Amino acid sequence: MANFSIDIQNLVKYHGGTLAVDNLSLTVRRGEFFSILGPSGSGKTSFLRLLGGFEEPDGGEILIEGRSMRGVPPHLRPVNLVFQSYALFPHLTVHDNIAFGLEMRGLSKGDIHASVQAVLAMVRLNGKSARLPSQLSGGEQQRVALARALVNQPAVLLLDEPLGALDQQLRQDMQVELKTIQEQVGLTFLCVTHHQEEALTMSDRLAVMHQGRLLQIGSPQEIYEDPATPFVAQFVGTSNQMTASLESVDGSYGVALGDLPRSPRLRVTSPEGVRAGRRVILILRPERVHISREHSEKGFDNSLPAHVQKAIYTGSEMHYLVQLSDRLSWKARVANSSSDEKHLQVGEAVFLSWNADEAKVLLA
Ligand code: ADP
Ligand code: MG
């Protein structure tokens, strides 16, 4: 048996003059929940369609369960695609929607019924098999679409923006639900989405895609804590960024002059093998920025004067937009840990402080 459920090497796909999938290589382990996270137009759907066999690649190789998919038509591939729109038959009941594919394959009535009951239990829709899609909530329709794919017992389930049609609250519930179902059935799930919270919440590992390329592959924590590029830092979660010039390097730390009016000296970690003189980008998450009225807070490597531009009360947190210069504002988040907290006001003079280890430094 192959080690990987999916093994892709140097995959290339053009749509006319557009390079939709650009030399993409990726391995997905058996039983893994893997997501491809990228903005609209980054090539996610094109990639899934290649896996499903709906389009042929212009280059590269796709192995699924160790078998080359070259020339294999969609219905003979060990995969099933769940569409964003669900594509349920509106005039068929839940049971018949799920049974449809099995009937096409000529299974006996008894076998079909048993299979449908089994997947209905998996997605927790047991009591609803006689309903029409229009009599179901959005989340339930989503689960019917999932059941319809699972009933074919594919080795790999491909999901294209599976929660895209759901509202925010339902979406969060279904993120947990989908991951639970995946763990129970033990299949490989390959999910593409533009929704970063979704990808972080559900995935064992994920890849960030941009302009047809995979920029970084890793666990949710690796991607969030240690973004490989400024784009990844910007797209996954929220990040503050500042360009700077590395003035001196001493071991794994350095001093950089920030691109602010008075070029403040900032203590930074120094990327390995990087010499003084290089341009760098500092990346700092809003929850790692310490915001205070007093300057000389002890124990911080860096502290910059700023003004509160916006103060937004979100219930669990205060979100501040803080102006460092005419051209640069950063975000800071502070947990509302007590009910009588004195929030900062718009216009107040404050200091933003952080330690060198809390900021990521990339070459500009
Ligand atoms: P995503 O799913 O990430 O939004 P797509 O795979 O749909 O991205 O599209 C990737 C790129 O390929 C986009 O620039 C899109 O306009 C282009 N594209 C996708 N499908 C076609 C097509 N059938 N013909 C021409 N261009 C296409
Ligand atoms: Mg798409």
C-alpha cells in the first residue's frame, strides 16, 4: 500500500492564458483532514476538478491510493466531490437523493436501504429520510450532500467550500461537526476554502494557495505562528506589519530601523544567515501587541508611541486601531477580563510594546 492517500507532483493546469495551477506538489496522508486555503481565484476549484477527473492536467502526476489517475474517468476514481451548492435533487427525498448513485450502480433494494441508513446515522439525519431538501435547514442540506458522497465509500472525499452557503453561527457549528464526522468515518478529506477560520479549525494540516501556487504547508499552529511569507501572515488571521532595515546583527537577534518618521531602533529576531543592511518585514499578531498609557512598562524589548484611532467593543475583547504614523496603523486586541475595565478612548496617547520573540521577521 502507498504511504499517501494523495500524492501530487508538479501539477500544472492552464485555462487559456491563465495559469490556474502552477507546478503544485503535495502529499496528503491517509485519514487526514487536509485543507487548501486561498483567496477567490487562487486555483482551488481548478485543483479539485483535476483530482476528480473533470479536467485533465497540462503537466504533472496525480496518484490516489498509489494509483496514477492519468486517463482515469471521474466515475472510476476513488474520490467523491461535494459541491458548494450541494446540488441536491429538489424533487427527491433525502433517502432517494442518497440512494440515487447506488441505484445507478444497480445495487439491490435491501443493500441500498442498509447503506443509506448507515450514512444517515453518520451525519445524524436518521429521522429525516422522507423529507425533501426544501424541508431541511442549510446545515441539514449540507449533511445530505455529505451523506450522498459517503455512501459511495470513496477513499478520498473532496469538498469545495463545503460550508460556504451557511451563515456564521451555523458555519461554526458545522466546522466542528464536519471534523467529527471525518474522524468517525476515518476517510481522507481534502477541503478547499477561502475561509481561514474554517481551515484552521477543521484541518490536521493545511496549505495556503495563492496564484496557483502553494506558499506554505503545515499544521494550523505552524501556519498561524510561523508564516512563511507576508501574504500567509496577512491572509491567515490578522497581522500587523512594518518594513524596516536591519542595522546590525548579533547572533540570532538584531537591531532594525523601523520605517517610521523617526526610524526607531527595534530589537528583532534575525532570520538565519541574514546580514546587516537587508530590508525586512516585521509581522506581529494583534493579540501579541501590548497597549498601555504608560511608556516604560518593564520587560518589553520595544515600545512605540501611538494614538488610538478606533476602539471597538466586541464583547469578549476590545479591538483597537492604533496610529503609529500618517501611513501606518496597527491593530491591538485586549481581552475583556473584568467587567469594570477602563477602556482606552479614541485620541488617547498610548504606547505599543512587544518583545522581539513575539514578532516574526521575514526578508522584504
Ligand atoms: P478558486 O476556486 O480558488 O476561486 P478557480 O480555480 O476557480 O479559483 O480559478 C483559478 C483561475 O482560473 C482564475 O483566474 C479563474 O478566472 C480561472 N479559470 C477557472 N476556470 C476557468 C475556465 N473554465 N476558463 C477560463 N478561466 C478559468
Ligand atoms: Mg472555487
